[in-house]
Amino acid sequence: MDPTPSPYLPSWALEWFNAQRPRFDDPEEMPHRRAAFYRLLCAEKNNRGMRKMWERVDHHVVGDWDRDSFLGVLIYSTDDALEDERRPLYSSPRAVPETRLRNPAQRQARKLARLLREMLIVTPPRCLAYNAPELKFMGGTVERLVIAYGFDLALDDLNEIYRRHGIEYTSDSKRGWLQRRRASDVVRIRVIEAARKLAEIGRARDFSFLQDLADALQRLPDFETEHTGQPELRSQKCGWADWIRVAHHGLSGVGTSDNCLRVVDWTTLVRALFDDVDVSEVRVGQVLKESA
């Protein structure tokens, strides 16, 4: 695409283009963001739909902060339209058999330690569990169990864990994140059960520690509770429809409204920002209605 800004950009959009261009040209910037920056602000001069869109935006979006935010939302919302990327295969650890344990408390402690490590592995970013102290310091908890109950613990086989939970994509991709988030809920329930069981049969001095661990994990919200209001998660698929859902939701916080961008404007933006998309206004209108 010609990197020359469109001749019908409002003056404030042109100023933003010139100020932000070094940032988006930085080699460290994500390629899809750079592409969105130029596609939004350098559309062809004969693109009547984009010209009409900019006229409406110039009329409805008047505050400097709102104008900057408007442009940023349209560009950065493309983060949520990335295609799913298959997770890589990892080198399997050298198989070292664990010592057979006869003591029930030892067996339960090792089971808990395995589950704690598994939860740490599958829990994705951008959720409360990921930042919970019980997960951040889980290595110390596992070490405490190993020392207190005297057992060995084999290395985790990442490929096996991901296979067991049906995790096929990277955590950066939408589907991979969803797979990990749901797996985290499944493993968390098992961790809670294992911790409470060990509190019953393990050392008396560990009772409070194990109950506190289980209680803290029990308080974490599950997927449905935590993420119901996130528009990009309403579908397993990814693409332009996710961009609309996220951008439409984001613009509600910068002083714009549906009076600013009509269905025809959203349709024009989709066609400008995404390759090989000739979507109809009817379909765009359906997605906007779902996002309301």
C-alpha cells in the first residue's frame, strides 16, 4: 500500500499519523498493527466509503483524547482477529521412573504436587488465576510438599499435558487461550479436591496451609463468571467479526456512539483493514447487533 496518508483525513488524524508513524514503523511493532495503521490512514483517494466515514468521524468525535483513542481502538483491536497458530511440539523429558510410594499421604502429596504444576502449565495470561499468588508461588508450594512428604517428582511432559486437555494452539491465539482457560478450571477443581484430601490424611501441621490453599483457589472465578462480558469470546472463530466486537465495545468508552459509525461505515472499515473480505452490510449489521 502507498504509505501516503489519504487526502481526506481530518487534520487531527493526519497529525496523529505523522506523530505515530515512527512507532508503527519500528521493527519491533507487530506486523498486523503496522498493516492496520497504514490501511486505516492511507486508503486510496478514490475510496468513497472511507471519505464518508472520515467526514462523520470528524463531526462526531470532537475531543482530542477521544480522537486519539478512536484511532487506537480501531488499530489495536486487530489483535483479537489474529488467526489461530498451532502450538509447537516440545522435546519430551528423559523418562525417569518415580519411586513407588506405599504411604497414602505421600501418594496424595505427590498427586497434589503434579496437579499444581499442571495448573501452572495450562493457565493462560489475562485471567485472575494467572496472577493469583497461589499460582505465582506454586513452585515453593511444590517444593514444600516434596520436602515434607519425602517423594521424588518426574519432569512434566508438556506434549502429554496439552494432548490430554485438547490444547492445540498457542496461548496467543484465541482458540488456544480458550482451550487453556477451560483446562485451568478443570485442573483447579482437581487441585482443590487433592489439597482437601491431603489435609485429612496428611501431617496435622499442614492442615491449615492446605485448607488455605484450597480456599484461595476455590474463590477464583471460573471461565463463565470471569469472562462472560468479553465480546471477543462470544465465538470460537477469529477474524473480522472479532475485530468489530472488540472495537465496537472499545469505542463505547471513548465518547463515541452508534451515531458516529453506521453499519455502512463498519463495512467499509472491514473491507479496508482485512485481506480478501467482501462482507455484506447485512452480515456486519448482525455482528454489531450481537455486540450490543
